[in-house]
Amino acid sequence: MAEIQLKSLAHSYSSTPSDPADYAIRQLDHVWERGGAYALLGPSGCGKSTMLNIISGLVQPSEGEVLFDGRRVNEMSPRERNIAQVFQFPVVYDSMTVYDNLAFPLKNNKMAGSRIKARVHEIAEVLEIEDKLYRKAKNLTADEKQKVSMGRGLVREDVSAILFDEPLTVIDPQLKWRLRRKLKQIHEQFDITMVYVTHDQLEASTFADKIAVMYDGQIVQFGTPTELFEQPNHTFVGFFIGSPGMNLIEVKRCAEGVCFGTTVIPLEPWQIDRLELMKSANVKVGIRPEFVELARQPSDDAFESEVLDVEDLGTYKIVTVRLGDERLKVRQSEEFEVRVGGQIYVSFPRQWLKLYVDEFLVQEHQ
């Protein structure tokens, strides 16, 4: 296994890039530590697959370096980098049996026959395809083929890392959860460096210990699922993580804190101090629906609002309220009684109210 470092990395598919919009990956520095289980999460077109292909050697970066355990590998081929990559759609040899597909990379590495047999059976047992080892791959279902494709990456013990590029796209939804858990178990069993690319936050949080969130060619936050949820470092992370995503309100500066319309939201003293040092007019506050509080009676720190909609989702409710010209989502328990068109009082606990300038979180110690 290897530590993978991306140093001043940037990539453009244009031969003459002239501005940031021309770059699929904007200059970034990042480290995937040895033996970690990571997810690279973001929407389509944000640069996830490009980054994965740069790590594996399928794409040569326009700028910067890729280092494996401190050694530059930019000029090395994928084979020389010793990377296993599992793609979105299965890559198997249809004319071969499942056994021969799994054994193929081991035979290429001149491994002893007895060791090949033991390793193939070990991985087949983990992936629950032992009963299909001697069937032709062409006779398998799409999800079975993808299991074989994943097995070809996992069967090698000497790889620097295994890269998964949205590998569960063709898998039946009922099997996805089991396979994600299976990959997690494999990581824990074999201590392999794994990077898993996905646009699905559930896949990312189920599989990974830490998640890198990509947006517009940049990694805007790298942290645990809990950190991404409770302390989103960028408005996109707040919006993308969670269902529904974070409530974000454009605000202006005012004496007591920030305001929108006639609503004034007080800030902590340190937030006011930090805001005074920043000149940008791009200021937002954000709070997750889980942390907004609703009450039927007024209080000093609550704002009167109107209930616009109530979605009963079985185990909880999503209440939509209007505060001034803003619509906010609030998550409440199934037992919470509220009437559409009625009045309700909204408050924002200080510890969960986040302040953003130029889309990035304003933190107390920066």
C-alpha cells in the first residue's frame, strides 16, 4: 500500500487554458494516507473521475505532481504504478471462467499456482461468488460481472491502491448496501488503500472513514461524515450533504450581526469581529433543517413565520416555513403537530448557525 500525495495538481483538457473555468481540476494539494478507506464525493462534472485517472496514470496532469510514498510517478505507466482500478461498468473477459478472470492478474505476476488458487478462493468467498467460479463470465448477470471486476482488483496483494470509479452503478439497488458493507469489511481485513468515487452521499458515508468533497474542480472539504454534516466548510457541502440540505440565506451586514429584509440575526462576538475584517459582500448564513427549532409560543430569540407545507415521511416530518421572503426547511419528529397556513416561531441555536463569506465557513480560529 502507498501514501498518495497530489502536489500543486491541476488539469485542463484545453490545449490553451486561459482562466479557471478551463480547468477540470484547479490547483490543489491533497494526501491519501496509506491504508485508508476514502470516498471522493461530488456531482457529475466536478472532476472526480479525472482525479482518479490522474492517480492511476491514465491521464497525465497539466500541472503538478503525483507522489507515491514521496516518489514522483508522473512519468510512470499504470502498470508501473501498480494501481488496481474498478470502473463504472464491468471489465471482464467474457470467454473466461470467473476463476480465470480472478487469476489472470496473478498469473501475469508469475505467482505460484497453489498461491493463486488459495487467493482466488479467498476473494471469491468474500464476494460470495464461490459457486460461480467455474462458470463463463458471459453467463453472469451485470451485478455478478461487477463483483468479478471488483475481485480482479482485490485479488492482488501487492497493489499501491485500489481505485473505484462509481462501481455500483449497474448493481441492483437491493444489493448495493450489502456490497458497500462488503467492501468496508474487505478494507478492514486486508488494510488496503482504497479511494471510492461516487456522487451518492450514502455510498460515501457507508464506505469511507473520511470523505473528500469535490466542487468545481476543487476539494472544498476533507473530513469524516460527522464533520461534513455538523461543520460544513463550504456552502456546497452544506447543500450537498444531508436530505434536505442546509438552509442558506443571503444576508447583509448590520450592527447586531447580519440581516435580510426586516429580520436581524444576531451573531457571536467573534463572528462579528471576523466579519469586520472581510470586505466581501458575498455573505450567507446557514443552518441545517435538523437544528432549526420551532415553537408555538413567542420568545425573545424567535422569529414569527408562516407554515407553508408539511411533508410526512413516516418517521419524521419536513416543515417548510416562510420567514420574510425566505423559505426554510425544518426537520421535526413524527409527533410534532403543525397546521399549513398557521403561525409558528422559528429560532436558530447559536452553535449550529454558520456564517459564510465567499462561500467558505468563517471559523473562530483561522
